[in-house]
Amino acid sequence: MRAEHGDSFSRWKAAGRWKPGPRFTALGRGLLDLILPPRAFDGEPALTPGLSAGAWSRIVFLDGPVCDGCGAPFPFDQGEPLCALCLARPRAFARARAACLYDEHSRDLVLKLKHADRTDLSGLFARWISRAAPDLLDEADAVVPVPIHAARLLRRRYNQAAEIARPLARAAGRPYLADALVRRRDTASQGGKSADGRRRNVAAAFAVPGRKQPLIEGKRVLLVDDVLTTGATAEGCARALLAAGASAVDLTVVARVTEMRSRPI
């Protein structure tokens, strides 16, 4: 008799009847919100996950005209797709987009993901990038995060760029290549270095392992990182991907600075 009941329960469970329906789930979520009201990522009360209205209004999202090459904002539509710097010195990556400016309002959120184990922010940042770079996502054949060295990964336990790239690729329906690009040496922090110093710091630091090259050859790769400062790290990654046979490399980041900064990020 017990065996018959067990078989019936197994069939009932396999049929999926043990899962709560959407109405029950919504009711449970509503009751939970009454007991424990949700809070925004910036710590303020919120009706939905994300930022509070005040914090959202302070983030400078880059919705207007931007340089196609580096994502720098233009004060107005000047008819030229590239800024003066990109015209004077073409970069290894073809195009770049940033979701917002890196300033006193976005910095805390970015640093929470990078240094404070706030990986719950990665989905929010992925949505911001999806909104800022739909064309780059549409044309991408694969999504690759900027890697960190194994020693740093052991200390930090996660790669913030990978945490953003994973949900971004999933939402866009693009292959996510977690380890197609590696950092061969544990470079010093880029904070406080000049543009030339940053380029020297990451020179030849990145590579595509031989077994991963077939995944890269002939593909337009979308490179993902958290912050764009001078572009030295992104260029080092792009060169390694191009050397492995990528047809082109585009870049997306959560935030970009408008000028060189000396403080660590």
C-alpha cells in the first residue's frame, strides 16, 4: 500500500503538480513584501528590485549621442560617429558602449559589485548594458568577460565582469564564453597609473588558449567589463581576441569615466 502511494506521489511530482502556480507565487511574494518590504540596491525602500527613484535620477545614463568608437558622450549630434581621440588613434576594439558615466553616484554601486561581494547587482548592470548597447548585442556572435588572474580570482572568489556578462549573454541569447580569454599574469592595479602606464601594465597580459581558438575564429566578440577608463585593458583583450582569429571585437561596460582619474576603481 505504501509503495502504491509512493508511486502515485512520484507520478504527481513528475507531472509538475507540486510546483506552486503563478497566482500562488504572486500571493506569497505579496505577503512577503508586506512583512519585509523590498529595498533598493542603494538601501532605500522600493516597490520593485533596482534603484530607488532618487538614486535612479542621479545616475547619468548615456542615452544621447555617443562616440561609436569609445562610447564617450557627445554634447550634441555632430554628424561624425567618432570623437577626435578615436579619429586620431583608432583602438583595437571596433566599437564601445557604456551604460552610464562613472561618477560619485554610480561609483558606489560599481565598487559594491567589485569589492563587496554584491553579485546581486550583476543582473541590474546587465539590464543597463542591454539598454545601452542593443546593436552590439544583436551583432555579437559570442560574449566574453574581461578575465582576472587565477590568483586574484582565488582571493576575490568571483570575476565581476563575468558576473555581468553571464546574465547579459543569457538575456540576449548569445553564447557565453567564460574562459575563452585568460589573463596570463597577475598585473598590478591600474589605479593611479597614466594612460601609458596602464598600457605597459597589461601588455601581453591576455591570451586565448589554443583549445579555445575554434570558438573565437571568425566571430564578432562582445567584450564585457565593469568600467572603462583609458581603454588599455580592453585594448589588450581585443588584441588577444583578434590574434586568435576574431573578426571584430566590440566593448560594453557598465560605466565609463570622462577623463583620466588617479583614484583606484
